[in-house]
Amino acid sequence: MSAPDVVYCMLTVLFVAASIHGLRQGLLRQESGWRSRVDHLLHAAMALAMAAMPWSWGRALPLMPQTAFFAAAALWFCSTAVSHRRGSRRTTTARSMQAAAGMAAMAWMSHSMASSSHGGHTVRQAEHSGPQAGGIRGR
């Protein structure tokens, strides 16, 4: 097993654990409200997506639906920052905006991955299209 594979395995375990925690909080916790449940489920979905990212089958997942999902999740967290009425207004706004920034980063990442694959070249193909791959030949 190569060093990158070991890191991928460690990240996968970490993100699967975070996803399980989010699912438990979102589905099994009875005292939390519906907004809190949605928040936890969105975090669980993000953790699952991040667990799949390093693997080849994870890169094969369609990117545009991911972009739309994470953009909608970012908007969800922005809207809950404005409409949340519990606790300190500053604290809840800061937490919601932090989550919105994370979801927006996921949306941007999947969007940039999708746009880099247009034109027939994926990022991996572009990495291998140098002089040794027959791109520029010596005279």
C-alpha cells in the first residue's frame, strides 16, 4: 500500500466517522428541532462526499448535481443565520456562516472540477500531456 493510499484510508475513516456522527445527531436526537436536524444531515452528506473524493470511484460521481446540492446547502445555512432565534445572535450567526462557507467551498470545488473536465481533458489527462507524452517533440 502506497503512502497516498494510507492517507486516503485515514481521511476516509475520519470523514465516515464524522458522517455517522452527523447522521446520529440528525436522526436520533429527539430534543433538537427540525432545523438542527437538517443542519446535521447536511453536514453528514458533506462528510460522505469528502470521504469519497480521494478514490477513483468518488471522482466518477456526477459533479454538477454535487455543485447544485452544496450551493443549496450554503444558501440554507445563510438563511438559517438570518432567521435563527435561539441563543446569542452573534454566536448562531457565526456558526451558520462558518457552515455556509464550508458548503460554498464544496460547491466551488465540485464546480471547478466539472469545468476543468470540459474540452475533452480531465485534470489527470492534462498532467500527462507533456513533452514525454508526445506533446512537443525535439528537432
